[in-house]
Amino acid sequence: MYGRITIPSLPMLPLVSCLLDDNDYDLYTTALLFRVLRQHGYKVSSSTFNKFKDNKGKFKENLTSDAKGMLSLYEATHLRHHGEDILEEALVFSKDQLKSLVEKSSPHLTKQIINALETPLHKGMSRLEALKYISFYQEDESRNETLLLFASWILIVYNYCTNKSYATFQGLFSYTAAEFLGMEKEIAGIDTFEWLQTRPKILTAAYQIVRLKNDLIGHKV
């Protein structure tokens, strides 16, 4: 259902609408791409959601049982512009459906729905929302363990480097190890610590990128 997404090369990104219009993505994937692209400033037409309407101009009934799709659509509607009627309709539709799906969804998805209804991603603090999402994903039975570990690690690096005025690589190494100790063994086991001991290049690269970002922010006039 959530298949591989083919992203166009960088020079083609201004034509991002083609990515959605020329592919038969499901509601979850379409809404996710729409939201991410708009968040990064790309012009994406909301008309891409017309394919999810029936011949009476209403959102298709079979979408109502797709909890992940409804959640993705709901989050996407918060990137709407003034006058985008289809996204206004989608907001009302998805919000109503999510309220009814709270009692029917799995525990981890229920938590995610409740959180979204209280604070949509676009209106929350990015670091806090990332932490929440990782905790939700951790409870997902279909989760990818490697992706979960990588996301947790990236957040650790970001938190350390943005909270320390004089962050050092050795400090980051110790901080990362300490954070991994607090995770469940299914996420960070002995193999994780053995990998960390090798001082992986990706750890060095992430540290340098975040410090550079902090330096640039610190030198803004």
C-alpha cells in the first residue's frame, strides 16, 4: 500500500505537481508528498486531491476506513492557502472521520490521531513533534527497526548540538551512548554500541553539519 516513491532529480523539482498528477499514489502517499513539498516552499496544486472524489463531488466513501490516509490528509490540510475550497472540505471530512476512527484504530495509531487533533504537525514545535512521532512509530508493528534507530540517532545528534554552546565530538559520543542506554534493547542493542565504538563517519558528518548550521544562525545579522 505504501510503495516506493520515485522523486525527480533536483532540476525537476519546480515541476513537482507532475510527481503527484502522473502517479497513481494512494491517499496516504499523495497527502504526505503534498505536505512535505509545501512545507519546503514548492508550489503544489491542491487539485491533486480531486482524484479522491466521486462523481458527486464528495470524497469517496471507501476512504473513511483508511486511518493512515485520513491522518495524512488531515495533516496536509493545514498547509492550505486562502481560497482552496477542496482543502477546506478535506479538513472537515478528515477531522470528522478521525474522530470516529479513534475507537476503531490500533492503540499506537489512536495516540497519533488524538495528538494530531490536538496539535497538527504544522502547528507544533518541530523537535517535540519529531520526538512524539518516533514514540508512535516505535509501537507500530510494521516499523522498520533500522529506520527507527536512525531517526532516534539523528534526533539525539540534533538535540545535543543545538543545546550545547560548545558541543564537542567526544561529548556527542558520550551523550549518544547515554541516550542509547535509555532505549529498549530491541532498538539499541549490543550491535548498536559496537557500531558506535567505531566512530562512524556518519556521526562525524552529522556533528559537523549541525555545528555549521548553528554557526550560520549565530552569525545572522
